[in-house]
Amino acid sequence: MSTIERDTILTKIRLRIRTLHNEASNQCALIWLDSDALDDSIYSLRTKLLLRENSDIPCYFYNNLELCSTKIQKLKQDEVRLLVIVSDLFVEEILPIAKRCSILIFCSNCHQYQHLKKDHSNIIEICSEHETLKNSIQRELPLLKFNLFGNQKVFSTRSLPSAANLIHNKAYFSYMLFVNFLKRIPSTDQAKDIMLDRCQHHFRLDNHTLEEIDLFRKTYTPEQAIAWYKKESFVFSSINRAFRTENVTLWYIFRFYISDLSKQIENAHKNQNWQGILQLYRGDAFISTEEIESLKSNINGFISTNAFFSTSKQIDVALMFAGGIEEKLSKQRVLFEITVDTSNLKNTTFVDINEFLGNDEEQIPFIYEDEILFNVGSVFQIKNVYFNDEYNMWRVEIEATDERIDSIIERIKHMEEKFHNTNDNLLFGHLLIDMNQYVKANSYFQMILKLLPKSHYDVPLVYDYIGDLNMYITNWNEALKSYELSYKIKRKNSHSYRQTVGITLNSLGNLYKSIGDHCQALKHYFKVLDYQINPVNKAITLLNIGAIYIIKKNYTKALDRCLEARDLIHEHSLIAPGGLVRCYRIIGDIYFAQDDFDQAKDFYFAAFDLSKNSLFDSDLQRIVCVKSLVDLYAKQNMKQQAIDFCSRELNFYEHCLTKDHPNIAHLLMILAELYEVNEDQRIDYLQKALNILEENRHHNYDQTANCFKLIGKFYAEKHLYEQAKIFFKKTLEIQKQIYPNKHLIIKETQYLIDMINV
């Protein structure tokens, strides 16, 4: 490589490092520069009190321009966003220093400096009174603290399970389905404006980037997607940051460009002549230690790229990217060595950038990089991970693969057929729920409600989804509000919603069943059958009715309803396998309730085996099947068999799910209840479960409350009443949030607290 080529690439690397790895910061600070700032005068004390009371960020006060300038430079180097309040004495001097800071001028004559606002867009307001200063701070602080990307962890790759289990990994499947969904959304001016408006707001103090955004808005066409990506512009940094933080809400905001870029890579890949085996390289100086450990423990496992994945044919280029920063303890330098057997790949798409854009140096200033760009979601198998002393960095050998991806694609096609009539906006929210992104799903649906006219057809459907996600997290009070709003609209316009009103009624029935109001549940389930519903919803409703009949000990009616549902499921093969799993399990419950353990065992194992073969590893139904079999063993005094079975399942899930997955907490709690005699083992399992649930409380409030309650009972049995009281109070706090007022379960927990007080 010549000196010119090397210098050219180094120039690009500096730009790339600044745009890609200058992580967006959530840190903010306020600076007040005034000759009286450090005095004890009433004016100074009042101003400092106002600044502290109306901001929750660090405040710095200066009466010296030089000291203030030094502080501003230091904070800017640390990527801290600044709100600078300056008096008239220092206005002219501070403007060149605080170019990318938000500025409020606080002076006696607000008209004197109005002319400065024309040339300095970062001057937010000119205030002459404390009240107007207070209002300006309250308006500006939320904008200052707003960060398009948030303070989120960044990951270059996502670990995947073994190829054999890949199709059962819900997180990866939902991720791929989501990417596919983004590709299919048609590009519209509205989608482009949403993306650019958000970027414009985020970069509002960066004039150079604002000019880029304006140019993109005026000149961009889908045919320029790759060309714009290759520019070191806001597009490159924003798209990669959005993917690497795994913030799916941002993916949706950038859907316009992601769709164009992904499609252009696919089309270019088809048109380029790929032969033989490619040896590619990628250097990265910002891999976290956590990510390195994940790669080391996953040899022969799989990773998926969390962004569009840039590689080079030249190892020297990759090494320069890997060595482009000062060493940091929390970050590791990594050289990825990538083998690509083009003859064995059908679904992995990539593009030779030089070949695509041409080798004209005026068109591509940095052709020496020899870049091969992989599409988002590409899968690689990890062959080896080791530290290389010669290069003083980690070397990760990976190989591009399509293994098991065909199965994923087939399943995605099936899902797309299932949802082909679903509004894209609703499908996006549905996918967020499927990916367990409940907080983001709720924010998304609330946003949709604000955007849609009140008379829009989708409004009650959005309320249904909000109710569903609250059912998933067991916040029944919020679920009830949403379902009732949906039902009210659908009932008022019954002709328009005749096909979907049954779904809302069924959901209301599920809610009442969950809070123990079985009469109301049965009433709503029977109402569903009054409507012309499709076979899927009818089968689900019959199973729900059967479950209520078990509680009422009417086993004959329960079995009749379940068998009718089973016949419907067999007749209509498009019904998701989860329906048949639930059917077998409920029939097992019927026999279990009558102490017919042999029949119960047959149906429980039928449900368990089917769930393993057809449901995602993270599906809660699989845990419910485990619980049914554990209860069956325990009821027959086969406790050790129950413990062994549950322990095997726990071991399986600890290997295929993340260590803090809520389903692991469910299994730990099941095991804890089996250790009635071994108190140390019981409390150990409960504490481990609680640690997970506390991290994921918004995933299952009721289970978290139950865990608190079980720990409270443990301490009460040990006569450690003050500790027990703490956990019972935490239980009550959650229950009051999710259950209706005066619900029996709230009274029971309050009674436990009252007994301790006595």
C-alpha cells in the first residue's frame, strides 16, 4: 500500500471513528457566566436558587471568562451537552467558544442583543427577568436532555443459539421478521420527513450536519442509498447507532432509508458475479469486554450482525480501523477474519462497493478501502477466538453461513401470510410485543393514538393491543381500561367491527379470569359465541370456557368444550400450534382435577412435547407445561422426580435463554416451592428469581409480587417479622397497582401485614 493510499485511509478512519464511535451522550450540564455569579448578593443567590430548583443536572457558576471557557472545552470533550446562561458583559466573548451549546442571554435589556439571534441559531432566548429565565430553562432542558439514541449499550453482534435451535429462538426470529417488515414498507415522503425531522432535532446545534440533512431532503433518491451510506454523513452514523443499540423504535423511524439500503444491497448482490471463497477482514476498536466474553464462550455458535456490516479485502485496512484509538480498559481491539464461500450462500447478501460505485477516484475518494458491505442480519459461525500478541488485539475467525436460515425464511413467509391484511402500523406494534419490548410497544401505540383521528377505524384495534401488552405484563387495571375503551367504540359501531368485537370480548373474559372473577369471565366468553367469528377465535373461546368449567368442577362440560375446540384446530391447520398445546394441557387439567393421573400425564406430555417442537424457547406456554408436569409428580408424592424434571428444564433454559430471562425466574420459583424442608435451598432459589424479576419487573408484575410474598412468608415462618413485613409491603404495593380496588388478594396481603403489626 502506497503512502498516499495509507494517508487517505487514515483520514477516512479518523472521520469514521468520530462519526461511528463518538457515542451519543445523555450527560448535560448548566453553566452561568456572570460577573456577580459568585457574590452573596440577593440577585446572585436568587439566580442560583432558580437554576438549581429548575434543573436536575450539574450547575457550574463562573465570574471569570477564562475559567468558564476552560470548563466549557473540557465538558465538550467529554460529550456533555451544555446550556450556557450568560450576562451581557460576556455575550460577545462567549459566542465563539460556545458554538455548539444552547445559550440563554440574561441581561437587563432584552432588546439590545436581538440582532445576534439572526447569526447565532444556538441563542435560544434573551431574558431580562427571572420568571422568563425560569420558563426558558423549563422549555429548553427537555430538548437538551433529549437524545435520539439514549444512553444505551452498543453491541456489534448478537449471539445466537446453535443452528439446531435457531428456529426456536424467538428473539432472533422476531429480529429477522422485523427487518423483513422494514424492507417491505413502501418508501413515502411522510416516512422520509419523519426520519429527517428527528435527525434535524437531534443535530440542531450542528450546522454542518443540518446542511447535510437539508441536502438529503432535497436530492436523495432510492438509487443513492449505498452512495449516501458511504459518505461520512449523518446517515451512516445514525443508522448504525440505531441498529447497534437494538432500539427497534429507532429502526421504525429510519425505516425509509433502511428499506432502500437493504433492497439496493440485495439487488446489487444479484448483479455482481460472485465466485470462489473470499477472505475478508474487519477491524473494530470499540468491542466491549462483555461482548468478547460472549464470543469466546460461543465457539461453533452463531452471531448475527447488528447493523450493516462493513469489511475489507485488505487486512492492513482492517488493522488500521482496529488501532484507531487510544486503548480503553472497557473496550477491546478486535480483528474479525471472515471466510465467505460464495458457492454455498443463497440468503446472505453483500456488495462490493468499488465495483458497484465504480473506480472513479473523483466519485469515490476512498476506493483503497476495498469494502464489502453485508446486509443487516447476516449470520456467521464463530470458528475461533484468541488474543494475538503480535497485533496486540483479539482475533475472531468467523464464516458466513445460511445454515438453518432457510427454515427461518419459510417461517417468516408463513407469518407474513398470516398478517398480510394487518395494517403495517399495527403489525409493527405486534412485533414489538412479540419481541418482549413492552415499554416501547406501549409508547408506540400511545403515539399512534395521538396521530390517528378519533374516528379512525384502527383506534379500537390499538386499544386492543394496549390491553394485550398489559395482560402480558399482568397489569390488569390498565388492561381493563383499554379493553373497555375498545369495546365501547366497537359496540357503538357494531356493523363495522362485527369481525373483531369477539376478540375484545374474549380478551375481557381472559382478564376477569386472571383476577378470579369467573362469572364475569364466563359471561364474556359466551358473548363471543353470539358473533360470527372465525374458527381460530372460536376454538380459543371454547378452550377458555373449558378452563372456567374446570374451576367450577363441571368436568363433563369442560371436556366437551375442549374436544370441540380440538376438532376445530385439526380442521384448520393454519391455527398456530400454541392452540393445540393449550388444548392438550387443559384436557390434562380436567383429568388431573379428577385424580385420573395416568390420563393427565398422557395429555400433559403431549402438550409438553408439542411445545418443545413448535414453540419458541422463550414462550411462556412451555413453562406452564413444565409446571403442569411438576404439579402432577408432586400430587403423586413423587417430589424428587418433580425436582429432577424441573432442574433439567432449568438447566436447558439457562443455556438457551439470557441469564436474566423472566422464564428462568418462573422455573426457580417452581423449584423453590418443591423445597419445603430444605429452607436454605428454598430461599436461595427465591432470591435468584427475585433478582431476575426485579430487573424485568415490567415483564410480569404479578409474578414479582408473588415472589415478594413467598419470601415474606419464608421470613415470617422464621419469626423474622420485620423482614417479612418489608416483603409483604412490596407485594401490596404491586398488587394495588395491578388489581381492582378492594380485590380479595389485596385484602389477604394487608391481613398478613396487620398480623405482624399485632
